[in-house]
Amino acid sequence: MFKVDITRPDGFTYTIREFRLEDLERVIWINRTCLPENYPAYFFIEHHRSFPKAFLVAEVGGEVMGYIMCRVELGFSFFKKATLVRKGHVISLAVRPEVRRRGIATHLMMYAMKHMKEYYGAKEYYLEVRVSNTPAISLYKKLGFQIINVIKGYYHDGEDAYLMAKPAEE
Ligand code: ACO
Ligand code: ZN
């Protein structure tokens, strides 16, 4: 079971670990309070069953305060023409407002990407993000993602998405 403790220079400490079924209610609550894209319980359970190493939570003081849920898919590469590759798809990421700007999302992303590569053979990573979501877009750019294209009307309220992607490091 993957688990790592992180302490910042200012003393703030958190744990990144694999999601467990006991976390389900809390993760659903974080999803509903942080994002307009919400899913039924089985959607979370299915991702946990299929890609347990790529569904992580962040705990602060013993409470889950953030999560990342991913899956790995076979599809055409965003970087190599006409090449089928395994792509790590970041489905949902959220950190509670009380503990933002402390690197939690960065660490959730870094470990989820590492695991998608090491356990599930991902050669690249991708995600969709609202074009208005400046904090998330900045985070992904900082992690080396680039905007591949705009998906018109991707969200239920009509907003466009950026499709962002990044090759996995060798
Ligand atoms: N404004 C500008 N840049 C920001 C902001 C912000 N509010 N938040 C993060 N960033 C950028 C900064 O460059 C930051 O580095 P810095 O703090 O050294 O300047 C960098 O991202 C890393 O930030 P973290 O501390 O790692 O990110 P955090 O733990 O605060 O979580 C997140 C970021 C997940 C976007 C959080 O704000 C959140 O949960 N938002 C609501 C839900 C959401 O938008 N999720 C992503 C949707 S897309 C998807 O799920 C695929
Ligand atoms: Zn997606």
C-alpha cells in the first residue's frame, strides 16, 4: 500500500496514500464541494478497482482533504503521429480550500503520474480543464502539460475545455 509523508519547510505536514473504500464518502463530499462535475459512487469504486495505484488521497491531520482519480486508456498519441499508446487520463482532482497552495495537488499529480507509468505503462498523460480554471491550468503548466486543443462546449453548462497533455519522462 503506497503511503508517503511530506513535510514543508514551514512545518505543514501531509500524507499522500492510496484511496481506500472507507474514504469513499469523504472523497464524494470533496468532489461535490469543490467541482461542478460530480459522479455516482460506483464511478469512484470502479476506478479504484481498475487502477488502485492511480487513485490517491491527501490526508492532513488524519482527515482526507484532497484526491486524484485517474485511468489508463489505449489511444492515439498526442505527440507521435499515428501511434497507439497507453495514456494516463486524470479524471478528477480536488483539494479542499482550507489547505490549498501548499503543494498538495502537485504531489497528488506527481505520484499519480509516476504510478500510471510504472504500474500501468502510461507513455503520456492528459486531462480536460475548464478554460476559465486559471489555478488548475497554472498547476498543469507548471507540471509540464501543454494545451493540445480546445474542446468546444465540453461541460454541461456549455463552457469549453482545454485538452492538456504531457509525455511521460523516460
Ligand atoms: N492561482 C494561481 N495559480 C495557482 C492557484 C491559484 N489559485 N492555485 C494553484 N496554482 C498554481 C501555482 O503555480 C502553484 O504554485 P505556487 O503555490 O508555488 O504558486 C501551483 O499551481 C501548485 O499549487 P498546489 O499548491 O500544488 O495546488 P493546490 O493543492 O492548491 O490545488 C487545485 C490546486 C487542485 C486546482 C485546487 O485549487 C482545487 O481543488 N480547485 C478546485 C477543483 C479543481 O479545479 N480541480 C481541477 C479540475 S480539472 C481536473 O480535475 C482534471
Ligand atoms: Zn477527462
